[in-house]
Amino acid sequence: MYVMFVNTSIAECYCWTTFQARCVNIFCMEEAYAAHLAELYFDVSAAWRGVEIKVWGFDDKMAVLMESLLGYFGDLGNRLTREEFNAVKESVRVYIQ
């Protein structure tokens, strides 16, 4: 699945999607552990064209996991504290350089 952003440069899009992917990975730590126990795996990463979400494994709960991951994208503004924002922003800045 790709989430596309319109009217931005490729570099801006990549920075933003990297930021979002890192936030979602931080916030879904509990789901990651539970999914691993159920032999489900996922990867949320930035791609040049948007955010890429991969879900795989041998469990009928893949749709539930995907729904949970997508829910984090819609709720980042409510979950993210100023300190977390600054920490993720700095990690993205270091990664991009």
C-alpha cells in the first residue's frame, strides 16, 4: 500500500514519509510483539513514492494487524508528544543527511 502526497518535492515527500513510518513503528511496539507470537510480521517504511506497509505470515489476523497499523497513521497527531516529535524529527534529520 502506498500513501501518496501531492504537490511536494520527492525529497520533502521522502522526509515526511520517513517521519511517519518511524512514528508508526514506535507506537506499534505492543502489536509487533503480539504479531510476532502469532507468526505475523510487518514492516512500515518510507519509499520514494509514499509509505509502504507490508504484512505477511500464516494467521487469519493479518487484516486486523493491517487495520491497526493504518489506524496509527490517522492518529499520529493525538499520540505524539512534543518530546517524541522532536526526537523522531532529529533521528530523521540525521538519517537523511
